[in-house]
Amino acid sequence: MPLPDSLLAADLPDGVVMRIVREDDAGELADAYRRNSAHLAPWEPVRGEDFLTAAGQLANTRGKLGMFDAGTGVPWILLSGRRVVGGMTLSGIVRGPFLSANLGYWVDQDLNGRGICSAAVAHVLKASSTTLGLHRIQAATLLHNGASQKVLRRTGFEEIGVAPQYLNIAGRWQDHLLFQRLLY
């Protein structure tokens, strides 16, 4: 069943557009990750060199589109013209009595502080409620990631606790602050 445009795309501040990732975005995604590798390194898992290549991003994109086709994830990218400047991913979508998903995101280092991430998260929340029929979105940040926590609080997320050694980020298991947003 085709999804409505309200889920697939959104216009964000500074002329940034948000849409579902496509296989032909792989080269631009690789460029974006190379451009932002030092900026993202403290907040992400350690990546192999292949992750920064078009072939690595094609494999990553195919995996995300497989989640999308299965109804367990939604992978958006943020574009300024043809240039990839960020990503938003709903993963682990669970139906039934849970109706929940996890949110992950990043924005190009040159666009931080412009409201782009907050606007993109707001679009994800609207699509999650109106189109996907979800009840709850969860997000996790490293304890010292104040910028990401500010985005979540600005978009109505509430802190729900600390998860010890939650994810392996920057080469070690790190504690995370958990947030949730109830949609109805």
C-alpha cells in the first residue's frame, strides 16, 4: 500500500527537505558521513571504513529500505538541494498493544542550531501519530549530549530514566538518558 506524501516528505527551515531515502542517495550519503565523521564520532558506533563509501551506504540504505518494506522502520534523509545534510530513522516499530518505535537522528555539523532537527523530529512525530498510528516514540541520548536532549525536550519528549551501558557508542558501552513522547 503506498504511503501518503505527508509521511514521505516535509519542508524544513533553511530550504531543507525531508524525504524517504532511496538507493540512488548512496553516494551523497557517503559524502555526508565523510564530511561529518569527526562531528558524529562521539555519538555513534565505531564504523568500518566501508561505511564511508558509496557501496557501504548502498548496503546500509538497502537494509533500511528492507525495514521500511517490512513496516518495521521509516528511513528519512534531510537534503539541501542534492546534498545530504542529515537523517531521521524510526526503527523497531512494534504493532499490537505496544504501538511504539525508536527514533534516531543526526544533522550536518554546519546546520546545527537552526531548528532543522527540531522541525524534522516534529514531522516524524506527526507522521508517527497520524499516518503510522503509533502511541509512543522513544529516543536515547548519551548523558552528556545536551544538544540532542534540547531537541527532544523542545519537541515534547519527557525524560523517563537512565539505561546503564545501553549502547556501544564510540567504542564502549555507555549509559543513556531515555526519553519518550506519548502521541495520544
